[in-house]
Amino acid sequence: MRKKETAAASKLLKIKVRENLSMSDGNIQINEANKKKIITVIRKYRPEIIFAPYPNDRHPDHIYAGNLINESVFYSGLRKVVTGRLNQYRPRRIFFYKSAYDIPVSFIMDISCTFKKKLEVIKCYSTQFYNPKSNEPETFISSKLFDNEIETRARYFGFKIGAEFGEPFYSFEPLKVTQENIFEI
């Protein structure tokens, strides 16, 4: 079922490539094998920006994933870390996103033009998020309260930047502001 949900979400997002690194759900670990998987993918696709869960959350997987990704981004830039023929590469930035707990905010992205799409994508995951037709026991993220929180959060952060909807992000590294981009930041 999760594969079907992921395929539907990927289609809506028009994702060209999606790879599953086969880390155990509910048991993500920071170890050499998992670091190597992430380093290999980073070097293969060479993204400029990585998005990761903020490493303080109620779900241990989010905490470990955020820290695992952060470490892997660093190590992907080291020559001595060997991953076959793939050369060292380090993305320019990691931006951490909010899950259940509040995060320090470095910037808020205006998502007003994509918010409806975000909701459509979330609805693809009907076994995990709110689904009024579900007979499964209610969880933290499958409750109507959580469903309402998604929009409330986006409206709250949108209001802070004068937009209808916003998404907060955090960067451990300082962001450069110049006279040319100050009004865009």
C-alpha cells in the first residue's frame, strides 16, 4: 500500500527519480552503512540544496534522519570517503524543516501558489494521515486535529511574511544577505 501511495504522490509532484534507501521504518540508525547510502546518493545527483527533518522531534526516526543526513552531507565532501567512481561533492546548504515540534526559523518560504498541491500530495498517504473513511486506530498524524494543524501552521507562517501560506526552515549555517537580495529574503 505504501508503494502505491508513494507512486501517486510522486506522480502529482512530477518527480523524475525517487530512490528508497531501504532503511528500517521506526529504526533509522546513524551507522556507516546508512551514511554510505546517503553519501552515494548525494554524489550521484549532486544537489545544491538538501532538505531534512529538524533533528529535534517527537519521532525518533526524524531525529536520527536529520542527524544522519547532516553528517552524510559533511562526509560527502571528503575525498577520503570512497564511494566507487563517484567523486567528492558537498551541497551548498542543508535546510531543516519542521515536523511536530517548533524549530528556530531562519527563513519562511511563501508556499501560497503550491499549498493546494501540498494537501493533494498529503492525501495520497491515506494510510498515514487523516482519512475519514479509515477504520484503523487513530494516531497523532491521522487525527482530524493534525489535519487542521497543517493548514493552520501554513497560514500562521504565511501571515508572518505577508503571504497566505508559508513554510519555515532552519539553517545551522548563516545565510548571506546582500543589498541586491535583501528584499527577497
